[in-house]
Amino acid sequence: MTSRRATFWRALLALAVVGLSLYAALTTPPRLGLDLRGGTRIVLEARDAPTVRADAEATDRALEVLRRRVDSLGVAEPSLARSGERRIVVELPGVQDPREAAEVIGRTAQLTFHPVISAAEAAAGPAEDGSRTLADPDAPGAFLSLGPPALTGDGVEDAEAVLDTQTGRGWTVDLAFRDAAGKSWAELTGEAACAAPGDPARRVAIVLDEQIVSAPGMEAGVPCGAGIAGGATQITGGFSAEEARDLAALVKGGALPVPVTVIEQSTVGPTLGAEAIRASALAALIGLACTGLFIIAVYRLLGLLATVALGLYGLISYAAVVTLGATLTLPGLAGFVLAIGIAVDANVLVFERAREEYTAPGARSAPRDLRRPLLTGFSRAWSAVADSNVTTLLAAALLFVFATGPVKGFGVTLVIGVLASMLSAMVITRLLAEWAVRRKAVARRPALTGMAGTGRLRARLTARPPRLMRHRRRWLAVCGGLLVLAAAGIGIRGLDFGVEFTGGRIVQYAAERPIDADTARAAVVDAGYPQAVVQTTDDDEVSVRTKQTGDEDQQRIREALQESGGPLTVERDDLIGPSLGSELRTYALIALGIAVAAQMLYLSIRFRWTFAAAAVVAMAQDVLLVVGLFAWLGKPVDSVFLAALLTVVGYSVNDTVVVLDRLRELRRTGTRLGWPELADRAVAQTLPRTVNTGMGALFVLLALAFLGGDSLADFSVALIAGVLVGMASTVFTAMPVVVGLQSRFPGSRGTASAGGSAAARPRPNDGAVV
């Protein structure tokens, strides 16, 4: 009765989750990041002013001013948010040319109105009373001596760009003042009107950021002492339409309380984002189809039901992303696709356990009840499922905390994917499998379920158990040699750090016609940038990587390339300031260090310390091997690589934990076998799971590598290498280290000596901690 009640509640939970997920998926549009829908992302950093400290309060005030400026630009659905104490992240969908936007939103916009005292011969900075000498905008080479400001931009109520067709002045900016400021304006213009015609004192200077943008003279009709009444005026200066609109946005938005500097700028074209969505969706479908066919071939009916659960997992994960309002980025799409491979793991663990229970020697004489080994498989696999997924969640959480921009989205979708995979495997797959094995047609054909046979690999391992630990020193020596090779790659070739870690700018162009690398490189050198790194692809794409350069420098490079490749379209433009690059490098090292410490701490709690040390040693080896591989291949080490590396950390420990969990269980049975023999048995019993899970992940990663485009190719290569070395390190590094440590420290928590016996205990069915 209790079992039926539990099944009822599980079915109710599954139906509710699937129903709500379907509703959310159909009614809630996804929130796409700028790298998928195209646009510009600008990160500004507030700096201390002479009289104002750039703390969180000042940054919040600056954020509100920037929001008014961005609203004046007319950008659809802009996003502005404070990050930390001093940084502001501005996202402008659809803006493909970041130059004007960055200039408008980043200027301090200190607007002041000054009386003109006289003409001057040279510029002079502001004096203590606010007077200064600045260039005359109407007479090149001339200067005006200005008095202290009579009013500031805070008194401006509204500003609007207007095309003056009546007087022929072209584009002007009409200002409307508030009541008190209107009176100050009338007094200022009234004093200027008292000067004689032709006298510079008859003019009023309008200064923006220490530059006179307009110095209109008083017309003859303005009465002396009365000035211009009505609280309104007009700024002229031969503006173009865009200049007038930008100036109006600055004045209307107000002055920033503290100066801001652009430390990161990224622009992605809409075509590149659309292609990424298409490629990732295709990779997900192909990866899911290949994974489903593989587990159906291995586990038959149970594999088919698991494939159905995987499809529902995809629905649940997507619904969770859109419901939470998480921004779906390109690395986030990769995390979403990768989680499909991770979702297979729990199913494989359960099915392998069920096979063991069904074919166990003691169960052969008992009546063939398909439901009993299935439920036992779910029960005994739970410990390994929980431990392996927690280690992946730790890595994903570190990505969310330490990563920036789109890579943070990878951590979010990976967390959602892991949680959804546990729900799909432990609830949905279980419901479907329990329902299936109760059918009489299935009960009469146990081979149909996939539980009746152990599989060829397991049968071969059972008939001839491997004696790997007999040569454990040899395996450790081989692993040591690989580490030396990886270290040599890092030392000899070095690491090609991306602009995220070094600072600089990389622009990716799409050319109208093919352009070879030598021609493109020569054009960039001739433009005056000999240190630039120029690369081309077969798809008529050119990427130029330089030290931090301004927009004018990039325009010169673009013009030089256009002479050889025809018109160019900017597909991606990333700029990282040197201070931010240094900070991101530090964060990357901190993230890796905390990842190792967090895994060590968790595994020490869940297992004995010798097990935890072995898992961390294998994990560190996997990380170094992947880094060394990228050094030898000359591939970039950037924020996306960091995401892949932290995922390798989670996957490596995930794989090792499953084998350690089996080793712990074998040790607790009261056997008299030594640690080497137990390690060999643990490897033999879990190797089918390791291979099947690895194949599921590789199907997805290979699909991403070939179909995900250049943006995800290196990410996929790093993860493929991580999966392969992670599978190998569990057997040839972690297990030999465990055996060596247990032989050296035989009294480690609740253990007997390596060749002795442990006290006999009842065999646990939940994999509880020793």
C-alpha cells in the first residue's frame, strides 16, 4: 500500500511538472542574450571624482542618468544593471555600431552656462571661481575667456533636437529650463545684451565637458537687463542630425555624478546569433537522437523509456530557463546541449544496477520478478547519482559566481540541466519503467527489458577480471609521463590567452569575397598595426586581434581590409580593458582553486580522506592534460575555455565517484580481499557504466564540435578531451592512488589493513557513508 501511495505521488508530481513545463514552453518566449540576437554590450566602471567617491550610491545615481540617456537613444528593450560596487552593464539589442552609443552614454555631460568676459589668446584651465579660457567654436584658433558658471545642466527641464528650416540654421537643440533656472538664464542673457554689438561679452557660452559647444550672441531685440524670458533657448553649432540628437540626449539625461570608463565592449551581428541558434538546435537534436539510439540498443525497452524521459528532460530544462527569466547565451546553449549527455548518466547507473540484481547468483533460483531488481537498482544507484551530480553542481555554481557575461549563462543552464536530469531519471524514468514491467507481455519476455543479460562487456569482465592494480606503479608512471608532456607544451609553446585575460580587442569580419591570410595581414600592417594577429577562414571571415585600440583605429583597419576583401560586415567585436583582463585572470585562478578545494571537502565528507585525495589527484591531472593539449594545439585560452575546464572538473570527479562508491560498498561487505583486488572488482563492475555514459556524452559533444560552428568548436574539443582523459584517469590514476594510500595508511577511517578483513556488516541498500 505504501509503495502504491509513493507511486501515486511520484506520478502526480511528474504530471504536474510536465504539464507546467509544456505550458511555459508554449507561452513564454526565451530571453536571448546579445550574442544570440545581436547587439552591443558595454561594461562601464565608475571612477572617483575630485569631490565624489565612486561608491555603490554614486554608481546607482550614475545608472539612473545612463538609463535616461539610453531611453533617449530609442533602443528597444535596453538593459542596464549595476555589477558590484562600481560597474554598470549596458546591453543594447540591435545596436551594431557601438561607437556612438559608447560616446553618448559614457560622457560625463557636465553642462554649464557661462558669461563671456573677453577674447583670449590661449586656453587656460578652470580657476577656483569656475572661470576658464576655452576654444571659440565659431573662430578656429581663437579663444574666449569665460566667467564662473551662471547655471548648470541640472536646471534644464527638456532638450530636443529640431531642424530649423525657417532661419536656415539646420539642426539645433531646443532647451527648456525649470522655473528657477529660467530666471537665471534671463539674468545671464540680460547682462550679455548690455554689451556693445561686436563685443565678445555680448555672447553666452554653453560648455559641455570642458568644451564650448555653442556661444550664441544676443540678438538686437533682446533688451538690456531683461534677457530672454520664458525659460527657453536654442543651441546652434552646425550640428548634423545625429550630433543634435546625441547632444539632446546628453543634456536631457543630465550629468553623471562620477566619471565612467568603458572597460569592456562586445558587439555581435544578428546573423551570427541566428546561425548559432540553428547550429546548436541541430546539434542538440542529433546528439539526443544518437544518444537515444545507443541506449536503446544497449538497454532495449528500458533504453526506449529512458529516451522518452530524456525528451521530457529537454522540455523541463527549457521551461525552467524561460520561466526563471534566465538569459540564454551561446555558452548557455552549449550547457543545455551538454546536459543531455549528463542526463544519460543517472539512467545508465540505474539500469546497470538492475542488471546486476536480476542476474545475481542468489537471484537466479528466485522467481523472476522484474519489478524487484528494478526498484533495487533505483535504490542502490541513488548514492552514486547524488554524489556525482553534486560535484557537477559545484563546478556549475563556481561558473555562475566567477564568470562574467555569456559564460555565466552556461553555469545557469548547466545547473538547471543537472537538476532536471535527476528529476527525469529518478522520477519519470522510474514511473515509466515500473509501469512497463507490470505488463504481462513484458513479464513473459524479460529479455525485452534489457535486464535479463549482463551485456558483452560485463560478461567478458566477469569471466576474466582485470588485474590492473598489479601494475599500478606502471600506470602511474605513464600518467606522470603524460603530465610531463603537458607541462612541456605549456612551457615551450605557452598558452594563447584570449583578450578576456590579456586585454585588447578582437574583431571578426565577414568579407564579400575570399581574402587570403597573407593579403589580409599585409593590409593590416600597412595600416600601421604590425603587431596585430590576423586570421582568415574558408568561410570568407577575417579576425583581427590587437592591443586595446579605439574605434578610429578599427575603422582604419577595416578600410584597409576592404581594399582586398570588398565590403566587410562586423560579425563580432570584443574589447577588454587591461585592468579587467588582469582581474579575469585572477578570477579564473581563484575559481579553479576553489573548485579543487570544494571537491576535496565534499568528497572528504562523503568518503574517507584517502578516496577524496585520489579523486582530486585524478581531477588535477585531467585539468593539466586538457590545458597542455590546448597549448600544443595553439588554441585560445579564454572565458569559454574556462567554462569547459570547470565542466571537466565536475565530469572527472563525477566519473571517479561512481567507482569509489562501488569500492566502498565492496569493502563494507566484510570481504577478506585486499584493496588491490577490491579496486579491480570495482573497476570491472562499473566499467560498462563508464563506457555507456561516456558514449552518451561524446555523441552530444561531437555533434557540437562539427555543427556548433567556430564559436563552440574549441569548447567541444576541450570537453571531448576532458571526457576521454576523465574515463582513463579513474582507472589508471584514481584507483592506483587509492590502493597506495590505503596500503600506506591502513588505519584510515573505519578501514582494515590492505590484506586484512573488515568486520562483517549487513550489505547496505542505500550506499550510506561509512
